[in-house]
Amino acid sequence: MKKDFKYSMSLVNGSVYRNGKFYLEDIYMSDQQITKIVPSGKILPCKKIVDCTNKLVLPGFIDPHVHINLDLGEFKSSDDYESASKAAAFGGITTFIDFLEPISYVHGFYEVLKKKQSETKTSYIDYAFHTAVGNFNDDVDELIKISRESGIPSVKLFTTYSESNRKISYTKIEEFLKNSNKTNTLILVHAENDEMIINANVEDTVESYESSRPAASEIEEIEKLARIVAEIKGKLYFVHVTCGSSIELLNDKYKELLGKNIFIESCPQYFHLTKDMYDNDNGNLFLLAPPLRSSKEQEKLKENISVIDTIGTDHCPFTKEEKMRYKEASKIPKGLGSLEFSFSLMYHLFGDEIIDKFTLNPAKIHKLFPKKGIIQVGSDADFVIFDPEKVLYIDSSHSQSDNNPYENIITTGMVESTILRGEFLVKNRKLVGSMKGQFIWRE
């Protein structure tokens, strides 16, 4: 006679991360959700029991910043949804947020949304979108209204890239922030000073690339935008912050706005790689925008990790041939791949302090909470089984790019298994799940 179990799966004997602490607890799940959490001990009737002795049981990670199928004309980023989500799953990421193509007018929204939706059918993990605008010259209120009606309560702006008509005016930035006050929409911004970049007057070489988009261009732009937020409020989220000096400035001058009106994201590449990579023969491989910075800025970044809210990857890899095709920095496609190794790289540096920046913080800031980002009854049964003692030697990845910027780096701490909505995606470092990613509607 077939036994009818109340719970589909349990994780037992693990150190469960909840409320910023670890507890020796057992987790039970059914119908894709967490249904019971009890102190370890007596095992309840369950269809599948997974022993997590000596392992950390963490909420599934959230990457709030990826670029999948990014089309640059001559180049297209290496990963589609199948390969990107597979790499993400091996890195413990169970949800990522991609960007719609930038639009300049409201009427373009549904077209870019439909295009992105058509790409997602092969995703192994759950996903959401950010709306993005270029040099936007249309009705801000209407755009945000239809974006939110489509489950997308976030819009990305650029303060640079005037050469490709992506730079937005400060008048429009203020309009977006004023709307943010009314609608609680999150305004993301790529903050670099366009005029400073245009007037940099340096050689178009890989060696000079960091000087062409200098640290000062980020620091100055972030201060300018923070002043606007101080005056009119709204919710502003700085993507891929590269400089520790930028964060020091925000913490010194605008501390009362941090975590309320201003949020800070950075990326693993800025903690592990420096602009010295551009002096090597293969420096092309490390070009991204904004650039890698000096070791001094990197140290400041590490010193201010507590001020950073989230870690995204800005995942956007290209092949080695594509990266090495040209000598001129302006012609080389910009971007690196970090999905698979992001958490291990950051855990190696900061230990448990980094966990909330991959889970609770992005879930709350990007309105995925309490469905995602936390281990509690009623939340999605998304988990990472993590071995904090296991040494990870980074070699090849599951990205379709043959170019891994972290090759030969050794970290302590390895994602062993990844569970999405109660089912294993990766188990003991082997892909066992299928493409069951779902669009996550955000209010």
C-alpha cells in the first residue's frame, strides 16, 4: 500500500541560516514551499530526507543584476537563458533579474518585454526583469504605470553612454525620483559622469582603459545624484559600484539616506580583480564598464563591505575570440561572467557577513520578499546546501563563454547543492533538475 507523506522533502541536521544566525534545525517542505521548521532531532514522516550534517543551509541566492542575450550588434553576450541559469544554479542562485532593452519612448515597452519573455523558456531558475530606458523623452508616470502593471517595479537609467543615446537628462532623473516617492518604484542608475568620460583624452588602448572612465567619474556622479535624492527623496539604487571612495562619500555625507532612499550594489569582480589586469597580454579579457579599479580603491571597497546592500554580478560574458578581436578598447565588448562563482568568491573574503547581501537584502530591496530570500514557513523552498570547509579550485564554468576571469583562483567554501521550489537543481555538484524557471511578479 502506497504511503501518503505530508512532506515531500526535508533537510535535516544542517546549520540553518535564519534571522542572521545559524540554528540546528530540520526543514520540511511541500507544494514548493517551506511548511515546517523544527529543532533537529525527531524525524517527521517525509518522502525524501536529505542529511545536511556539517553543512550550511542557506536561502537560495538572488542576483539582482544580469545581462542575458545582450545584443550589441557585432557582438552578443555568450549566455542564453539555458546556459546562464545553469551556471547560476551551480553557484547557488535560484533567482536572477535581467534587464529589458533600453527604450526612449513608452510605446516601445511591450515590444521589449515580449522579446525578453520569449527568451526565458529554457531557464532552470526563477527570473524577474527591470525596465530600462535610454535618453527617455516621454511620460515617466505612464511608463512606470505599465511597467508595474507587468510585475516590474524597477527602472534603470544611465548617466553616460551619450554616444549610443542612452544618457538620460537630469530633469528626467528628477521626474523618475518624484514618481518613486508616489509609487515606491525603485530607480536603478548606472552612475558615471558622461562629460568626464568624453573629455578623458587618453589613448584608445586596453592599458589606458581605466583612465578613460576614471574613478572620479563614478565618485562625482554618485555625489551629484545623492544630492538630488537628499533634496527630493525617492528610492535610488546604485548598480555595480566600483570604488570604495564612492561608498565612503555616501556613508560620510548621506548616511541618513542609506538603506532608506539610497541603496548600494557592488560585484565580485571589483573585490577580486584590479586594473593591473589591463597591463597583461590578455588584458582585453577583463574589459567591462565601469572598469576594474586600483588596488587602493579595492581595499576601500573591502573596508566598507558593511555599507553595501547587495552583490550582483553584472554577468555579461563574451568569448575569448570576441574579446581579443580588436586592440582598440572602444571596440572590445565589455563584460565578464561571474554567476557561477559569485558567492564562493565573496564568502571566501567575508564569511557569514556576506550572506544577507545575496539573500535577504536583494529580496527586500527588489520586492521578492517574503517569497524569496528567507527561510521561513510560507516562503519558496529555495535553498543552497553550502560546505564552508570545502576548497573550490575555479577552472571551467557552465557558461557558454570559454573565458573565465577567475580561472585558477582558489576559494574556501563551495556550493554543493541547489534546490528550487522544493526540487534539486544541482545535487552534489551535478545538474539533476530540469528547466522549470518561472517569472516572479514583483509588486
